[in-house]
Amino acid sequence: MKTVSYTCMYNIVSPCRIYQGLFKKAEKKSKPCEHLNVLGEERFKGVILVNLAQNLPNSTYGELVALVRQIIVLANKCCSDTTDPECLKEEIDIFENKICAEQGILDKHKGLSDCCSKAGHERDECFLKHRKESPRDFPPIPKLENEERCKKFQEDKLTFMGQYVYEVARRQCELPSQVALLIGIKYEKMFEDCCKAEKPSDCIDAKEPVIKDAFHDYVVELKSICQITKKFGTRVIQAKKLVEYSQKLPQVSFSEVFQMIQKITAVNKLCCEGDMMKCVLKRKELIENVCSNQESIKRTKHLAECCNRPLVERGLCITTMEPDEKPKDLSERIGEFIEDQQICKNFTEGQDLFLGRFLYEYARRHPELSTQLILRIGKGYEELLTKCCQTDNPYQCYSNAIDEVTLKKGIQEDKELFKSRCDILKKDGIEHLQQILLIDYTKKIPQAAPEVLFELSKQLTAVGVKCCKKDHPMPCTEEYISKIIGMVCENEDLSHLSPNVIHCCNESYSSRRPCFTNMKTDTSYMPPEFSVDAFIFHADVCTASPEEISKRKSYFLTKLVKWKPTINDEQLKKTIKVFEDLKDQCCKTDDPGNCFQNKCPKLPVVWTWVYI
């Protein structure tokens, strides 16, 4: 099981498609001039810079800025003279020609010169392959002191921000260009405000983590949309978005929400296919369309607030907005889906539309429930009608079983599960919750490497920190856990994991989270031969950071649970205490390494539990 790096979280679309996004064979209306006119010059420059940085990662910022200028000059020229032969070429050929004319760029990208010697589709495919295989093992972006960042920002704002967007894009090669640009805009606003504040460094330290967190969540959401679409199809992602926006916009009619969702699904599908230039244009068109519907907006609070923001900020705002208040006259029961004698007729005549209306009516009444739970309810309702509408008395069949369909027992169980996790966090703290989750998932997925299990437990604990402070933790918690599970199922080679994991990854989207939650200990796992050496600490633990100590402790617990999955909570607590005491004792000696080497193998209280 491979470690999922932070950069991989931005793996929005398949690697070989982003390059194709910038250099896709143009339609007649997709010339540089049209993109320039639609996006505006500054945004068009930004989109080009992001895509060039992602596709030519070894080039300097200055080299790419020069290429951007050439393309802008050509775009402006094409707007004034559409008969110029250069403007009539396919866009992919225009961009590839510009790159191939720069020997300095070719020298920095091994194999790119070979691509330039080819022609037509063969050259296109060569460029795509090169982009996919370009190494990106760059060090982290250098972190300057906040005062130095403010100085550089005030001296040359355009260069400072352009350089930052370039550094982000070349490392995170599949980050959508509109997101990279929005990150730049948010950072620019932060520096403008903070660099003239009374305490600039404190201001930046307070605001920067909030920006990073928001964009991390947004990118994970975009990735999740593509994963769900690829794995489960358009119908599932459309149903998910229908539930989400019915909760967010309970005052808006079904027909308005449904039309909005159809457009969102179509744009998401296009963006997931990797045509990033067209994606930017279609997202802009979609947001303008949503915000131009005054009939819908005047009945909403949060959507109206989002539509009053600058265009480039609206997409993130709409994606993350909280639900509006429910209409005051909205009844709790949805009788037309429970008591109506015509239910089977309506279901048979237009199944998807009928089920869509059920999801809409149920979701707008229950913002406190998770999207995934409401989808499970919708699935149960569909299965009930499929069965009952074939009986002699459908009404009696479905009216008697409706409590079972609405999963009243399951709703309560989920609420209690999430509440219990939040209670542990509140009472015992982050480290204890992470240990519980680490042990739980080590038993479920013992084949996973210790570092992967540590990262998984850390991410799941972060969900608790984020969601437990909310009035209704369930929607937040299950959404984030579903995304984490999606990343595990998408990024890992499942072939060497247990059949239980493979089964849950292949479950329906809405059932994945409960499947993982209810997964039992993998009793088929055969651990490697026991060795005391695996549990010996070294002297560097005495000077390690708190984060590193937490990591080492988790690795120790993981190894112990793999060897002894039946070890109980009391034994684990005693084991942790034994090793913490040993660490304190050895770290006070003149030779901690020798102390650990001698004393670790002589801890019968631990090794007895492992052998028994």
C-alpha cells in the first residue's frame, strides 16, 4: 500500500489529459482570440502560465513569462487579423511550435526535442507522454520570513505573485488552472492587508492556514467529483449534487435545482475529461448562468451573497456555502411519496425524475443528515418501490415498510457513532482519538505500511477536529470520510489488501463509509515472524519533535497490533505507558542508544502479550 502524498491529493484528472487540455485540437471557435476575449487578458495570461508551468516544470519563471508574452501577442494579433495563416492553425500546433522554437526550454526537458522532430498526431502523443513522465521531485517552495515576503510583495507585486503561482503549478501538475489563479488572488489580498497591518507577521500567520485549508478542501472536492464520476457514473454524481444543493437551497423549486444540477454535472464531466481551457470557459459560463437567475437568487441568502462576490471567487463560495433556512411552511412528512395511491404509476412513468423529486423533498427537510445517508435512503426507497409495485397491493406493501426505508434505526446509529468520536476528542484529546483510529484500521487493513496507517488515522482525526465543532457533525464528517476512503480506493493497489477492503471499495458510493466502519478484523492476515529488534528505539527519539515522536509511537502500535490483533485496550494502555517510561528513563542517561538497546528486549510485560 503506497503512501499518498499531499501533492497527489491534487490528482484531479488523468495525467496525460492536462497537457491535452492546453493543446487540444481546436474547434473553429476555440482560437486564442476567443479565449482572450472571454477570459480577459490578465486571467488568460494566468491560465497560460499555470498550464505551461505544469507541462514544462524545469523551465524558469522568466522563460515561461516570455512564452506567455509571445502567446498574448499572437492572440491580440489574431483578434485584429483573423486571416493571418498563423491564427488559422490548430491551437495545439501553435503552442507546440512556440515551445519547439525555444532551444533553451528543449535542453531542460529530456526527450522534448524528439517530440519536436515529429509531426501531427504523433507529435501530440509524444508531448503528452513527455508531460506524463516528467519528474517533479522539487524541494518544497522556499519559505521566507514574513517580513521578507512583504518586502518583495511591495517592491514588485506582479512578479512576486506570478512566481508563487508558477511554483505551485510546476509542483502540483494537475491542479486546475482556475484554482491556482484563485489561490494567487487570495494570497495577494492577504499580503495587501497584512503587509500594512500593525503586526504583519502575526496577520499572515493567522490568515495563511485558513487559505491553505480552504483550497485543500476545494481541490479534494474537485478530485472527488472526478473519482465518483469515473467509478460510479454520471447518475450517481448527479444524485449527490442534487441532495447537496437541495439542502443548501431549500427555498428554490425542484425544477430550478434540477436544471442547475444538470448544468453542473455536464461541466464537471467536461473538466474531469481534462480539457482545462474549455473547463475554465464553461465554469465561467455556468457561474454567470446561475447568478443571472434572479428568481432563484432572491429567495436565497447564501447564494445571493456568493453571487455578489467577484466572478473568480464565486465557484468556491457556492461549493462551500452553508444551507439556507427551510421554508417555515415546509411540513415534516412527504406524503406524496408515502401515502399517494399513484406512487407506482408516477415511479414507472418517469423513474429518475420521480426519485430525483424524492431526494429533493427529503434533503431540503433534513440538512442535519449527510448526503451519503440520504442517498442510502433514496436507494432503499427505489428498491422498495421496485419490489412493491410488482405486488397485488402496492400501497399496503410500501406504506407498511416506509420506516424501514427511511432507515430510522440507521440514522440514530450513525448519529451515535459520530457523537461517540466527538466525545472522545472532547474528553481525551486528539492524540487519543488518533490512537483509537490507528488501532482500528490496523486490524482492518494490516497489510498497509505503518506510515500509510499513520497518515490515514491522522486524516480521519483531522475530520473530527474540523466537524465536531459544528451543530450537526454528520454531514461534514461523512463527506470528508467518504473522500478519504475514495482516495484510498483510487490511489492504492488493492490486489495485495484484504478481500474486505476490495469489497468495500467496490460497494455503491453511498455505502462505502458504513462498509469501512463495519469492517471486521482481517483474520486471514499472517504477520511476519516476530522480532524484538522491531521494537527497539534509538537515541534520536530523545531529540525528536512532538510530531516525529507521535509518528514513531504510531509505528510501534501498528507493529504490535499486527502481531497481536487480539490485544485489548488495557494492555495497549499499559504498553504505551511502559515505553513512555522507558523513553524518559533512557533519555536522561549519557548513552540513550545503549540504554534502549539493552532494556527494550527485556520488557516481559509487553512480549508476553505478543506471544500468548
